[in-house]
Amino acid sequence: MLLINILIAFIAITIIPSQMQAQEWTRQLDGANIPALQWTTSVFDGRDVQQTSDSGYVMTGIQSFATGAPRDYPTLVKVDKDGTTLWTKSYYSDSANVAGFKSLSLVAQPNDDLLLAALNGNTIHLIQTNPLGDTLWTKTYPSYCTQVGGPCIVDQLKLRATKDGNYILIIACHTVLGAPIDWYHTQLIKIDPAGSILWDKTYQDVWAEDGQATFDGGYVLAGHNDNVPMLYKLDVNGDSTWLKTHLGMPISSLHSVVQTPDSAYVASMELNGFIGSTPMIAKIDALGDTMLWTTPNLGSTLGGVIGAGNHVTYDPNGYYVVTGYIHKSHPFLGIMLNNAFIGKVDLAGNVLSEQIFDEFQDNKGMVVRPTNDNGYIMVGDYMNSQGYLVKVDSGLTVLNVTQLGNKAVDLTVFPNPFRDQTTLMVKGANYQRLEVQVFDGLGRQVHQAFSSDGEKVIVPRKHLQAGVYFFTLIGEGAVVASGKLLVE
């Protein structure tokens, strides 16, 4: 009896309001419903996102089905400004076609149509859809690897708008010459809005993870040159202007790049160290020669120093915004998880604010973009099984009625321990929807319960074995509280 009283007292202490309240909303999203594959399960991860003219968002991701053959399909999901799903569309999945898509990139066109670039093996696909995600046309392009054959592998691609109203495909590939030697290449294909090729060029010894159109009508590529981080400047015709590498810091590659208002560049990366890699962004001068500033303290206030800086963008209000993940300890279990973050940096390289959004499950940020309400939208993956969308305001803080958890909630869990069911009661609350997610000792979600009562959620035992579990209570899409459950 004494032991039970001690456990109950401990549980009362550990039921705490969430401190991760930077989001206006977060969504964990599944992919499209494919009738031919209803017999099996799928996972869905987020790769890119764009805001639409109606202030909603379209995200793209790869939906992978657990079958004997590869069935990994590009998918679009449209949500409104509040994160409510409006439609989902899957492509190349008719009759459960075998397909192994592995890289996606999305652009919203001026007329609200969408261009989705997708990589299937070594073949490059381009899909144009209308604003409802319905296919208008598809095209395929030969990659460098399909042209030369042999042990050549296309790794990833990006699609970017150009200054003259066209588009550029940036395709990174490598030829395996025998471990540990690889031969790297980058292919650029410039296309018009109808998908017709304007020119196609390949650059040797260059592996570009990202690229952007520059103010002068040319292009800048970011990545590595034979495993040394590099920026590569091209003119309007795709011809080489300069290639600059940076040997002075322990950095393997540049993951993304954006041109700054003063014609310099800011890139995202990791700083490699003895205990792991630290997310960082750096400003590089207009000729690619010198790192003018870096942010080695990025993520330091979030409870972890190891992680990745996956993507950086420029906010027209005068900031750089970066996303990636921080590797930190679960609040209760002691296991290490990746947590998506957004960081905001001023023009001088000072980190102004940074925030994570869910420290109870593994999640990562892949791309972040400014929104028309001066906030930001982030896309990534959640628990390696769902797409992840996070909408934040300009200060990475909650707005108005979504400001959940800024003060302690009066939460009662009774009975606890329990045999058949327990009830979570939030006194004085009036949520339209409450959700309880239950996790085992390894951090895996094993149970969930929902309620429209507004104040309470009943959690039936169902299949739970006797033991200790952890829960998060979610109201209106945001974490309200967390704690432990004991099943007898």
C-alpha cells in the first residue's frame, strides 16, 4: 500500500503542462487511400511544402506500403490555413504499380497549379496538377545515369523556379567506383512551364544537395566537391562562373542555400565534432570565398547539441529561418530521440529564438517556409511513419485561442493504477476534442483514446498488459499535459 501511495504521489508530480507551445497547430498526416492496397499498412513522410493562394498548404511526401515489392508513391496532401485536410492524392499508384520513389520537390505555380518533381530509381518524373491535385500532364526525363549506364545512381533532386518564369531541375548522382571511392555528378535540366527541355547540362566532381536562382539570373548550387563543402556559381546559361570550397571547418556538405539581400549566401549544414554533429547555418560572401559568420550555438537552448540543419530560408521581414532536428533525451524514458526544431536568426547571425514541438516522439523537420501571415510552415516526418506539419507565428509562439498550456492545467487521472479503465479529467476546460496517446517503455505508441466531452477522456485498458506506460493529453491539436499510467 505504501508503494502504491508513493507511485501515485510521483505521478501527480510528473503530470505537467507542456512547455512546447510554439505551434499554432501541428498535424501528423497519413497518405492517400489506395483501394488496391487496403490489405496492407503504409508509412508516410513529409518532404516539401508550399503555401497556396487561399492561405492553405500543400505538402508532398512518399507513401510506402509494406508489400513484397517496392511500392513507394509520391503523394500530395492539401490542408487549409488551420491544418484541416481538404484532399489527398497519390500518383503512379493505380493498380498498386511497383515503384520506388525516393526524392520529391514541389513548386506552386503563379496560376495555382502545382509542379511535383519525383525520382523513381534513375528516372526523373515531373507531374503538373491543378489546384485540386488532379493530374494535368506528366513527363519523364533521362538522367545522367540512364544515359551513361553502369554503376551510376541518382541520389536526389530539387525543383526550383527561375527568374525568367521557367524552372530548373537539380539532380545529384554518383558512380560507385569501389569503396570508399565514388565519382560525383550534378545534372541541371532547365524546363519551361509546359515541361519542355530548354537545356540539359552535367557537372563532374560536384554533388549538389540544393540550388537557387540568383538575382543576376544565374544559379548557385550547394553541396560538396569530392566531400569538401562547396558553393558553385553558374551563369544564366548554366555555364560555370566559380566554384569555391571550404576546408577550414569540419563540415562535410552544405544541405541548402539561399541568397541574401546583399547578394551573399546563407547555407545550412552540420559542424562535425567528437561527440557528433551540431546543426549550424553560415553566411558566405558573394564570391563564395569567406564565411562571414556562423551559428555554432544553434539548438543550444533546446536541451541537445547533436542534430542536423536540414533547410534554411530567408524571411522577407529580415530573418533567416532554419529547420532540422536536435537529438535529446525523452523527458521520462531516458532514451534518445530526434526532435524537429525551428530556429530564427537575424541578419547578423544572432539566434533570436528556437523551438521544438514534441519531445515525446521521434520527429524531424525537413523544410521550412515563410507564410503570408508572417509566420512559418514546417514539414517533416513523425515517428518515421507519418507526415508532420507545424505552423508557427513570427515569434515561434502560440497565438490567441490556441495558446494552450501556458499555465498549469488542473488534471486528474483516476483511478491510477487501474485494471479496466481510467479517466483523465481537465477541470474547467472546454476543448472541442481531446486525445490521449499512450506509449510503452520504448516510446512506441500502443494505445489511444478520443473524446468530444471537452473535459475528460476515458481510456479503456483493452490490450494493455500490466506495467508502466506514459501518456500525452492533446487538446485542439496541441499537447496539454503528460504523465504516467499504471496498469494492474
